Amino acid sequence: MGRESVDRASISPDGGWVAAVIRRPANAGEMYGRASYEVDPTRSDVWLVSTRTGARRALTHGAAKAAGYWCATWSPDGRRLAMLSTQAEREEPRGGDNVRLYVWDRESNSLSRASADGVMTQTRYGSPLNLLDVRGGAGHGEVAHRCSNGPVAENAPFTWLDDHRLLVVTLPQDKLSAAIDQFVRPYRALARDADRIGQGALPTVKGVASGTARTDWDIPAPEAVLRIIDTQTGRDRTLATVPAYPFQGGLTVSVSPDGTRAAVLVTIRAFQPSAGRPIPNLSADGWAVERRLGFVPLDADGGVQWATMPAAARYPLELYGWSPNGRRVALRGRSDPFTDETPVFVADASTGSVQQVGAESIGQQFATAADPHPAAVYWIDNQSIAARSRDGKWWLMRTAAPARAIEVPDGATPPDSLVRTRRESLAALVDGRLLRLDPSRGAFVSVAQLGKDAWFLLPRDPGPALRFRLIVLHRSDDSWVMATMDTGSGIITHSIPAFTADLLDMGADNAALLYSRAKPDGLDLRLANLAGGPDRTLLTLNAYLRDVDWGETRLVTYQTADGAKLNASMILPPGYVTGRRYPTLVWVYGGYRVPADLRGDHMSGTAMPGFYNLHLYAAQGYVVLIPSIPLGGNGNQKDVYRQLPDGVLPAVDRLVAMGIADPNRVGVFGQSFGGYAVEALIGQTDRFRAAVAMAGISDLVTNYGQFDPNSWSYPGIAHEKSDNAETGYLFGLTAPPWKDMQSYIRNSPLAYVDRVDTPLLLIHGDMDIRGAPTQAELFFYSLYKQGKTAELLRYGGESHSLAQSPANVRDVVARTLAWFDRYLERPESEAAGGVASKH
């Protein structure tokens, strides 16, 4: 928890500076409980680093006031940085009372609040609230502008329109941003109930309903406010107020290329289920909600002009890009909530009319920015569109004309996605072959043959296509290189040896690559120059890790009973002595496969946060084993409960045969799907002397319909917040319990709790959005009634990751180790790597 991390970093338009958002360590004096500590943006500062001299300075100093600053984004001229902040002013409390927009001015070196109202913020980690997809503006980007560069996304609530104007999504006055409100909200609701109970004058009832009893909210539905803020004049102009359903679908705001208007796709409500008519693709966001398309003028008042949807597009699903002239926007829609047929439509921004183009259906499952995915529809010119249908074929589409299949060269397969190049053409890489779309021929033409494994490298938040020469990663003379490439000719220009890192940004014309690289001895923010010259380290974080003895991580190969060959990773304690047997902890997660190259094994990585960092347990004298547990892949699982031992027990046997694991002192632990796996394993084997299940699910029947513990703070729609019913595919369940009750029971650890003899520690947060604490209580109580050894720890205020509070993280680690120390009988001498057993 003492680590710093890079949340976002971007190169200024002139290439002279990098604005880096650095998350501070989880030290005393900070504000906690707003998100899992390792991804909480409200504990960040913004740094400026010169790309020429390496000089650096902090623009913000949030630790003193427990303030956070993040989502730092350059204006097109590089004179300003817009950012989000919880900075407290005047009488506001320490740590801030909302998230607001701030702007730093380079000339005056001043940071000022741009608006008193809170901004809408997308929460981080699974099932995010208030999904945002704000794109376009001065950057002309075709995907959501992002606040974070890493794998945990937060999309931004603003975009620059020009050098001094911002389009911002704010909240109505006195409403709170989800980034600080998400986990406090239920406690406020409870306090309000307590106050009403005490006064005895007002009821505390909350209700939900379905079918003909379905009711509207008993509080006003949430809304978002679209505004233009001029940082030069200070003028703040409200454009429109739109619905903002908080759970799925989100809000898409796409600025036209000419900057005169924005298309908005808003989410209104969840669809009402219907017996025998399942809503398709429920595991993907956006399909279960009703959305509405409209247009907002940016240079005049007038609010939203809602589009007139034809019957075939009554329910718009996903918004694509604008035509180059900014007059029309492409989207896909459907006639019925219960169909997955989603043809392409074009909406005219001036008239609000919508026309279908082609009969082919877009087959892509993902439909919102919550699941980053390549677009399936691209404008070629003001009249033509390229679209990918559900069978993988590409089609050339125009209004009032039949679609035409786009041909591919002999021996080539249709590309999964396209990339817009600096010449505004569309290109693809398929099996190392560079293809370019030739609209006049209605075909992809072969341009060049690169290495078979070549692919394009793109920043996560790309700007205009004209800014970039495409970069490819491919093999050259049996070694990997990164190179700039002219897509018209396929000619490679500059190239450098490839490296493994997290690409953050690309400089003008791709001359520079900004990336971060996490290593056991720290984290570097570096700049690579594709045109030649050495890499430059701009920042080094967590240098104290150089003094940490991590122990050794090794690859273990083993074979299952049916002959399948699998990989496991093994973390040895510091000071490991060959020939001695060690107490061993097995970390499990259903479906995880350990790669042959352990650099890709994040489970054994030294950068894992909190109790997920398995080196913490190795440091106490344990060998930690991470086996592969293949389950057939999402959608193909069946009888998951029975499959779990197949990948785990042979890995333990292998470690015993290698003379490393003490067969009489093996424990098992895991979190989430891993917590479920622990309960399932100890119901089928007595191989483990002790077990720890964190945030697991024990009864799939009750889990199907259990409400999210946070949900009752959303009156009227509490039942729509939980995703539990949609996660059944993880367990091989494709029907609801009343249709296939035996499959639910057969795959529920609770059904076999009478077979459990392993001492079990259950750990759960009382605000777990993935599995209510009842799941742990059911399993514990069943063991208790049998007089079996178990303990249940319930952490107040903690969600699924059990990482809201540093104190709780430390406590989870300490109690987990204490449990294993007790039941695996680890002598004190083993904490330093020594071991007495030599079985």
C-alpha cells in the first residue's frame, strides 16, 4: 500500500511536456472508502515533466488536504490542463464534498475551479455506475475520452471543443458525484431512516414492483446537465438536461466534426422482463435498457431535438461516428427489446429523421463504452459506410441502395476491426497481411506482408487520425520490433526493438511513445523515440522496492488425470532451501490459465495490490502455488463445481513429487470466483488442512435474485442494480432456477456443506455488490450447526474487493496468515524461510 502508480499520462501538443497523474500511497491522513484503494483516483496529484530536460514539478499537492486531482487533459494549444478534483474550498470539509472541474493555466500557473456544481463521474471496477462516453471535440476522437490509462477504466465527463471551451457533463445543483458517493450513499439512506423512525412522523418504506404493478420512482429520476464552460471568459452556458439512468447503458455524447452540435444517446430505464422472451446478451452492458437518440446544438440554445425513430430502430442500441461533414451520425438499433437483430441506421442531425442502410445485422455483443471494443461501423465518406455483420463479413452501405459485400484477397479472412489512417483511409492487419479498403472497388486490397503476428499499436484514447502514423508490432529477423509504417505502401520507416510495457500516449506524428513499465524494483515512466535516440526515464516511482527480497517465481508444468498438460506458477519464500519441504498455500481462481511466459502471469506479479499480492504469504515462509483451472471458456462451462479439482489437485501432487510441498501442510485460498472455488474444493476433498474463502458465493439459487446491498438507496429500481442473475454463465448456467433448479443446486457448494471437514475462514464485505454477505453467512451457519470448525469475518463498508480501507486490507492479510499458521502448524522459524519438515 506504500506504492505510487501512474493513473494517466499524456504528452502536450507541442511535445515538450508530459502531464502525469500519480496516485499517492495509501498513507494515514488520506480519505478512504470511495473506491478500492489501489484504483481510487481521489488520492492523486498531477505532475509536469519536461520531455527535453527531465525537469519535473508537482502542479498539485493534495496530501495536505486529502484532495485528489486526476483526468488531466491538455487543451489543443497546450496552454491549459482540465482535470477533476475533490479539492475543498472555503467551508467545505477536508477531502472535499464533491468532484468538480478544475483548469490549470500555464501562463499564470494557476489552478481554478471551473464550476461550483459536481460533475458526473463513472465509478471504477465491475458494474460501474454512471457510464460515460464523451467523444469528439477538438480531438476528433471516435472513442470515449478516458480519465485513466490502465485496465480499470474511468471515462471522462468532458472534452475540449477548442483552445478554451469545454463541453462538460455536470450534475444538477447539490447532487453528488458517484466517485465519492457510491459507498457512502447507503449509509446516508440508513441514517435518514433512523431519523424518521425516531421522529415517528414519516414512513421509512421503500418499494420495487414489476408487471402491471410497476411504478415510477418515488424521488425525481437522476439527470445530467450538458454545459459549455469557457475558460477564457468564465462564461458557463447550459445546453440541455437529459436523463441519466445510473446502472447500465450510460450516456453517450458525440461532438460533430465541425463542432456545431452533439449527438446524445441517453439511457432512460431498464426494460421490463417478459416470460419466455429473454433479453439477449445480458452479460454485456446496454442490451437491457431503453435508450433515446437526440441532437443538441452547441452554438445556440434550444435543448435536445429528439430523433424520430422508425419502427425498425425504435430502440437505439449503440452510437457510431459522424459523417465527415458532420451532418449525419450512424447507429444501430432494434425493433424489439428481445431481438439481437441490430441493423445500421443513419440519423440526420438537422431534421432528426432516421433511415436504415442495408439489411445486415451488426453481430457485435458489446454495445457501450463500458466494454471497450472495436467499432463495427465506419464512415468512408459523406455517403458511404463500411459495416461488419454478425457472420464476420464487411459490407459497403449507402442509403437508398442495397448493401454490397466487400471482397477480401484470396487466402485472407475478413478483418475483425479497421483502423483509420492519416490519409483517412481504412486499414487492417490480418495474419500479418496489411489490407487497405478500396471503396471504389468494394474490396480490401493487399498492400504488404508483415510478420504473421503483427498488429497495430494504438493509444487507448486516440486523437484525430491525421495525428498518427500507424505503429505496428511485428517480427523482423525473428525478433520483435515496433515501427512506424506508411499504410499506403506498407513501407516501414523508423523502428526500434520492442519492449513489454503499458503504452500511455503517442506524441505528434508518433515520433514519441510514452509508456510505463512496472518491475519488481519499481515503476518507470519512460519516453521512447521511434525516430532514433535513447529512451528517457521521466519518472521513477517506488524505488524503495529495490530493497525487497521477493523470492523466486518459477514455472511448474504438470498433467491432469485425462492427460492434459497445464502450467502453474510457484512463488518460493525468500531464502528457499532446495531439498526442504515447505507448507504450501494454493491460490485458486476458476478458469484462470497460467501462461508459459510468467511475465504474463499477473497472479504471481509483484505489482498486485493488497492481499492479492501473493508474495506477502511467501515472505512468511510459505510456498505459494497458482494452478491453471480450465473450465471450457465463458459460455461453454458445464458442471463447474465438479471440474474445479481437475486442475488443482494434480498441481499439488506435482509440487509434492518435486520435493517442495509438505503434503501434510497444504492450504487453499481464493477470492470472488476463487472464494467459490475454495468452498467447492473442500466439499470434494480433504487434501487441504485449512482454507480461506474471500467474497465467495455458496448458493447459486439465492444468489440469482439477491439484491446488491447498496441497492436500496436507489428507490424504485433497487432490483435493477444487481448483476448476479447475469453472471450465471460463469457457472455454466443458461436458464433461471425455476427452469433448471438441479443445475443450480448441483453447482452450489452449500449443497455439499455436510462433506466439508477442512477448517474454513470466511471473509466477506457487507457491501459486496457481487455476492451479498448472506452467501458467507449461509455457509458458515451450516458448518456451525454441524459443529465444524469455521469462522466468519464480516467487514463493514467493504465491497467485493475488500480493499476500501487500508486497515481492513492489513487485517485480512494478518487474519489469513494467522489461520494458516494455526492449522498448518507453521513453526516460527519458517517465517524466515527455514523449515523443519523433510517428508
